[in-house]
Amino acid sequence: MTRDMPHTPPATDRDLWTVHRGASPVLGTAIHDGHGMRPQLRALTALTDAERLREEDPFTGYLIRDLPSRIVVHRSRFEVDLNRARDQAVYLTPEQCWGLRAWRETLPDAAVAGSLQFHDDYYDMLALLLRQVEKRHGAFAVLDVHSYNHRRDGPDDAPAPAADAPDINIGTFSMDRGRWAYVLRALTEHFSAADIAGRKLGVAENVAFQGRGEQARFIHAGFPRNGCAIAIEFKKIFMDEWTGEPDWRTLGELRALMSSAAPVLEAALGEGR
């Protein structure tokens, strides 16, 4: 199983997140990219690395690497899920995590508190960063990048129908579409025009996912006039979701697609002022 990016040293369990700030109103995030865990939690997990990796979003940090501003989180969503509200951010029951038993025993209160502190710290950091971006640029766009499985019945069974599992699912549940339709339209047209792995991508809004995550909600609530958060779910066409093996050619093409989205969105934001 391989998840390391070419020429990039892997994150360690001591790494929390990496922020790269550029002179742009476009920011990418990969908050489920991470696989690291605090040693205390790693000792208690009931899941194998492969089982955790299947529900994480590996290589999403790679997809946004060329965006001028970006955040990549290095801790696993099984430590704390930053895209869930604080009271649901630690998986305590199988119902919270795809029917999986995450822990060999009930997590101690101190372990839960430590994970929730990570959640608090992340959103404190994000709010400060976005206030700075807003001060410099006015309106901004956050591309909240995730990925999802489409072969849940098994590696040898048929994938989910394309009508239910678009290559790119754009989630807009918490978005003021009247305010941000022009930005959304520019991004959707950009994705739909691309040739990836020799074909056009299927792009849809609110089909497989609706963009109900905490990060988009937080941005739209905290920056109602200037913050446009777009939840982007890539179907795992760039890897084998059962073995974790990447398809570097497709990953490279999707990375270029994300990179070229930045000037498209910068132009749209500029025209909307």
C-alpha cells in the first residue's frame, strides 16, 4: 500500500497540519488527507491501517498542492473529524463511522478531550487565516476537497452507477447560491471541460453528497458576505480504494485541473466585486 506523494516526505504523528499562504483569494483544503494519530489513540484503535485508509481521503493533499494557498491536515479523521460538528467529531460508535468498530475499548475522557482540542485549534486557526485573506482580498473561495469510495460492495463487484456517483460531486448545502452562483458556475464549467484519463468527467451538484460538512458551514456562517466554500468530492478514480494503490497519471491530471481552477476563480471573484 502506498500513499506517499513523489518527492514529498511523509508526515509524522507529531505533525498537525501544513498551511501555505499565497497572494490569492483562492484557498484549497484537504482536511481528511491525514493518516497520523496520537500514540495514545493508535494503541487503542481496533482498525488496521488499511481499514482506516479506505475511509480517509488520501492524495487530496496532492491534488491541491499547486493551489496558491492551501491547508493539508496530517491527522486522521479517526482521531478527530474536522468536517463534523464538535459534538460529533470523535467517532465513539459504529453508527458514526460506516459501521466500523473504531476502538478496542471505550475511549477515556482525556483522550476525547485531546481530540476535541485539536478540533478547536483547527477552527481557531482557520478563522484567523480567513480573516486575513478577507482583509487583503475581500471575497474569497475555499475549495474544500474530499474523495469518496464507489466500490463499496467489494473490489471485484460493479462500482456504483455513474448517475449516483459522479466523478466530481460539488456540494452546496450551506451556500447562499444567490450570492455565489457565478463562482459556482465558473468552477463547474472548468471541471466539465477537462479531459481526464482520456474522457470528460461527470460533474454534478448535490448527488452523492450535499456539502453538509462543518467546514463549509463554519465558513458560510462566519463570512456570510465574503466567504464562498465549495465542497468538492472526487470519486476515487485516481486509486484503487481497496488496496490504496494510486494511479499517478490520473492524479497528475487532476492536480493540474485543480491548479488551473485558481485563475478561473480569481477572475470570477474579481468580476463579482
